[in-house]
Amino acid sequence: MWAIASGCEGANSGLTSGSDSDSDGDSDGDTDSDGDSDTDGDTDLGYVGDLIGTVRSATGFPISGALVYVTNGDGADIPDNVYCYTCDDMTTKKWTLSNADGTWSIDQVPAGDRNLVTRKGFFQRQRAITVSQDVVNDIPVDKTTLPGANTGDGLDQIPNYAVLLNWYDRPEDMLSKMGLADLSPAGEVVSGTENFHMYNDDESYPSAIGQSSSLFSQGQDWINQYHMIFFPCICNTLSAGPNIPMLTTYVSSGGKIYGSCWAGQWVEQPFPNVIEFNGSDTVYNPGDIGLWNSFGTINDPEMRAWLAVVQPSQNLDHYPFDGGWILIDSLNDTAYDGHGVLADGTIGGPVVTTNWVTDVANNNSHPLTITYPYDCGKIFYSTYQVVENNPSLDIRPQEAVLIYLFYEVGE
């Protein structure tokens, strides 16, 4: 439901040939003898080639778990506003997922001119390729590099993001490291180059499209244009309380909210029964225990595998997190019955949290990074800031964790 992962139930992966139940002499499970996994009896006559390649971000780091598939026509466009994602049916396609280092391979692709689609979350690139028969076709990396801008013709698509600006916590710089804007030599977003909307709050940029209050003052359709809204630490000029109906409708319709550190009000007030913060849950900065730096263990195996590639010097069981202020006491996995996501990807059952990182030092055993679904949308929350008022060209360890999440569960 929340990531392009393995196609729909019953899909045929391009990784293995498997076995079929017909007698046409191939291994694809259809009734023609052309060696592919469709039933169109097309004219490739069994002439096939293999594909290999690598998926990277617009700034060059590898992307794990990206969906790569081959079609004879265009891939499906990503809707330009919030929507309820359903599984991508790969049943009649050759497809695979990229490895932790971004590499991928698809065997026995019908020879000829094809369309190659690469997708991760809300990022998608489509490119024409020619598959030569009886060889391994090494696909140029630019054909499977996730874009940093929309092209307007469907060939490159990126998310619609909105970011509230705050001098103390800077998700706009992190998004720039994902290729969505230029970075200055100091590691800050270059105003005017961003391919997302910025709203002035505790920080101001000339290219911001307005004050943070205008995010809500223009109505439900306005915020529903955004696939995800980033509420960084503080955001002093705006409060969640008056906007709760609009926020819950936004998330229920498929929107995503990220709140960090003192911005806990943006995840707590619309959905008060999921996170139990230390102390009062009703203040704008629930769980505030003062500034801390700590270490955590990475809980998810696939995140661990990717971090081992992009942060090879870090101990994944003693992984550093700086600029934290918040303590979560517990998580409730029985709240909002009927608004969760079931194993088959349909909406139902209670909301269940995912704890991606657990503290092993200063706040031992407490969650550091969590997500949870609500109907078609999703909530992201980190008890620490993206990076506390300290710009850098480097991707910091905790930024890498967040970047993984914004790709991995951005759907």
C-alpha cells in the first residue's frame, strides 16, 4: 500500500522464470510461444535479451527498492494531487526491484523498441530503450535516474511537496540533496531553484509562495495539491488546532505529513490516540525534554541494507542522531479501527505504527522515527530535527534515514 514493492498478488517477477501450466514450451504462464509474460501473441517470436542497470537519485546516490519495468507503451502517470494509491499490477510485464546499491536486472525481455519505467514513491522516469536479442543490455544510468524536476510530458514526474520554512530546522536543504533544488556552497537551498513550494514561517526566502497561514487559508483543494507537507521544528506562526478538519481530510484522501521535533502538534492534534508523548500531549511541542544527542538501532532490514551502502562508516546498531528534543513514551497500535491498512493493502483494522529506529543510549528503548497510515495517507514523525541549524553539503546520518523514508514510504 505504501511503497512500490512487489507488484500485485500473482504478478510475474522478471527475476525468475518460474514454471507455467501450459504446454507452449516456454516458462511464462501464458498460451503463446513468444517467451514473454503477456497473452498478446506479439511478433517477437521468442527473441529476447537481458537488461541490467542502476537506479540513482538526481544527485547520484543509489536508490533501493525502485520498481523497474518494461512496457510496449507508456507507464501509468502519477496523479498530480493526493490520491489513494493501489497496487501496480505487474502481471503482464517484465519487472524487478533495485537492490540496496541501486543495481537491477530483468531477464528475457522481448527484443525490440520498448519503454522502460523507473519509479520510487512519487518519483518516476520513462525512457525509450532498444532491447537487443541474445545479449545483456547494459542500460545507461541516465535512463533510470530519478528526476529532480517535472518535464510536463509525463516522462519525468516528481512529488508536489510543500515546506514550511524555519531557520532552526531545514528540510528544504535535505530535499535539495535529493535533487529537488540547487545547494549553495554552504549547503543551503538556493532560493528560486526549488521544485517544491516553500512557505515563509520562522524563516523567509524570496521565492516562497506566501506565508505559512496561506497554506490553509485557500481551502481544502489547495492543500490537496500536495503529496506531502513538511512541518519542521517550531513553526511558531501557525497552529494545528484550527486546521484539524482540513488536516484529517487531507491525510484520509492520501496526503502525507512529516513533523519533526517541536512540530509534534501537527501529528498529535489531528490523530491524538497513536503517539503517547512524555508529559502533556496538548501543547504545541509535546514530549519536549530538552536538547539531546543520542544513538539508535536501525530496525528495518531493507533500510539497514541501504544505509550500509550510503553510510558505510556508521554502526547500524549505534547510529548517531543529533538535535533531538522529544521523548515518545509509547505507541498505540489499537487506535482508529477501520482506518488502518490490512495485509492485502486494503483499508481496514486499526492504525499500526512502524518504529524504524529505537534509541539505545540517552532515551534507551524509546522510538526515534515512526510512521503510520491513516486511510489513504500517512504520518511521518521524528523526535529529532532534520539537521539542527547546521547546513552542510554532506548527507548527514539522520538525513539518510529520513531520505530513505521519503522515498520508501512516500506512496
